[in-house]
Amino acid sequence: MPPAGAPPISAKADSERGSASPDTQAAFGEILAQLKTSEFRARFSLSRDLQAYARRKGLLALQEHAERFISERLAPAQPFKDGKQTPMKGHPVFLAQHACACCCRSCLEKWHHIPKGRPLSEPEKAFIIALLLAWISQKTQGSLQQEPNLEEAPVTPRRRKGAATRKPAQLSLF
């Protein structure tokens, strides 16, 4: 929750103009700093694997992922499983949504003053996506490129501790 007496951390006026203006871009640093005052929001970070994933995919791919996630999971007036629709791990955009208070409509209303009960407007979606990408860029120390980095070695998924190795079941056609 924003500190008592602090101005709202929304750049809603800029988002209503339809794009992230330079003023909004400058405000992202302030917004992210205010979000860090929340113990819950401040604990989110990107693992080395997710940073490598973000660098490998590039900013444009992450933007496409964010657009899809926001459109499907957050933009409807009554999102399916609102409050539980955003996983806590597995993708840089998911972590960014929690860190930026863009994970559910309640958080959007509480932190960014975007009311529940109506679909998100295109400028609101654009603001959210730009904020998420700013957080991801900050957490990767600005090392994201627009295009995918094909030279970055793919990250091999880690096995869970104690996970038994299983042989695939034999299938019989007859």
C-alpha cells in the first residue's frame, strides 16, 4: 500500500493520453521506488535463469507476452479467479506483475487507482505493460535488447531436489 500521505503512484493522466509520455517514463522510477516501500513488493526479484530468459527472448517478445497476459488475465471487468490468476513464479512478467502491483484488479485499484468492475482501457493496458517492462529492465540492469539474443545459451531447467528420475512408461499398441 502506498505510504500514508503519499500521492497516488498512478500515471493515469498520462495513460489516458494513449501512450507512455516522457513524463510517464520518468515517473516509472518514482513508481518503482514507492512500490519498494512495501515489504511484500520489494522481495520480488528475477533469478539468474529468468534474467537469462529475458535477455534471450528480448524486449519485444517480453512485451508480447505481457500484452497477452494482461489482455487475458487482467483486462476483463471480472477476470477469472481474480486475485489468484497470476502465478508467483515461472516467467519474468508474472514476477513483475506482483512487484508492480499489477497482479489482480484489487492491487490495481489499491495502488494505481484503476477501478475494478470495468474492462481496462487500451491506455491503461499500455501503462501497465510499460511499467512491467521497466521493472524487468531494471532487474536485468538494463541489459535487455529489443530483439532476441540468439547467442545466449539456453537455460537448462533444474530438477527439483529429491525428484526421482522416472523412465517413460512403455506403451503398447496391441
